[in-house]
Amino acid sequence: MGAPERRTLLREAAHRLAAAGVASPEHDAAELLAHVLGTSRGMLVMVDQVGPDQVARFEALVERRAGREPLQHLTGVAWFRTTSLAVGPGVFVPRPETELLAGWAIEQAGALADPVVVDLCTGSGAVAKSIAQEVPAARVHAVELDPAAHAWAERNLAGTGVELRLGDLATAFDHLLGEVDVITCNPPYVPLEAWESVAVEARDHDPHLALFSGQDGLDAMRLLEQRAAALLRPGGVVGVEHAEAQAQSAPAVFTATGRWVEVRDHHDLARRPRFLTARLAPGSGTMAGS
């Protein structure tokens, strides 16, 4: 019997992934085969036959993906804007939706001569790395609380010039109080009561510290609002991701304090509420963050 054809392998794998509830079975099957073959998904059309050793590796990965292990854990790579990131167990896999928050921050920082940027809850370092690469003049700082995630960020941010720290967003960067131009954050924002609604890939494989944030999902948002008010210069801006259901409640955390102007919510490409932005009003900074 000859080596199996690429198209047959992909068709059977996609069928298996679809039956397991994977949201993008054809895409994921192609990504896994490309990973095994050491090529890109777009170059798979150049492959006709697949050898037995490669078939065995591919089928093992498909089985794990059918068990709802994240695709990026299986390939070890997540793409974010123009950069690649090493990811795996212990770190939140960056989502395409967050690229819009990063793009907003890059636009804000790029309009300044010598911007100071802070990325809180940096996770894999995706947003911080993108800003550092796309705004070379920016002085970028990032912090992550979880030691396992911090280790991944350390790997991804090596050589970028980003100052990375292990620590809490509520107390990070005292030396930058009142001096920051742009703050970004993708905090945990899933309510504890929403456990069952979280995708299996995230619920079972992403660190819970990066997902859940109190009964209403806004505990971290409240801490972030306080710390942003302390770190930003008057007129500085903050951008924060939130859940679709928090389109009103997340911005309300900022408007309720009276410290912020231009509080706005933004949609992702699917027209779902995705992140808020706000500008610190003159005279509203709080050196203690309270």
C-alpha cells in the first residue's frame, strides 16, 4: 500500500475534529499537518504523499486536538499581528481579537515622540512585543503575576527591549507613577458563575488566573482602573479588553470614579463589544492608585 494522500489525510482529520466539536476543523487539520511536515499551511498544496512516520505524528496530534487541547499548544506557536510567540501549558493563548487592542495602543504610542507604555497582565507578552516591534521609539514595560506565564513572556520578550517584571498589576512600576503615556491590559474578566460557558480549550488548558475575576468578572478591572489612574500622566490613555457581556459594566467602572474622560467602547471585527479606552482627566491622577 502506498503512502496516503494529503487530501485524504486532511479530509479524515477534519471530519474527526468536527465530530469532537472543534470550531475550525479544516483549518486546524491543515495547521497540524503543516507543522508535522515543517512547512506552512499555504504550501501544503505542494505535498502529494505523506510518509508513515509523518502520518503517525499527525494522527497523534489530531487525537490530542480532538481531545480539545489548544492548537497552539500542539504546534508551540501562536501568531499575533506581525509576530510569533512561543506558547504552551501555563500561559494564556493570545486571541486574534486582542490584536485590535494592540493596534489601538500602537496608534496611540506612535503619535508620540518618546512614549512610555505599560502592559499589565502581559501573559505571553503578545501586546508588549507588538508595541515594541511596531513603535521602536517606545519604552515598553510589562508585568505578569503568574510565574509560569512570566516564564513564557520572558522567552518571548527576550531581545525586544521590553522591561518585564514578575508582579501584581496593583503595585507594579512605582518608579513610573504619573509618567506613563499608554497602558494596555487584557485582564481576567470571566465571572466565576460563567464556568460552564467557557470554551473547553480555555477552561481546561488556560491558567485560571488569566480567566476568572470574581463573581461579576470585574474584580481585576477595578484594580486596573485604580492603578492606571496612578501610573498615567494627565491626558494619558488606557485600553482594556473585556467580555462581550461587559459592554456597559466595564466602562462603568471608569466613568463611576469621575477620573476619566473619553470613555469609549470598541467592537471587534465580528461587531462584538471587545475593549474600552479612556483618557485620564487633568488633575485626576492618584499617586496611591486609590
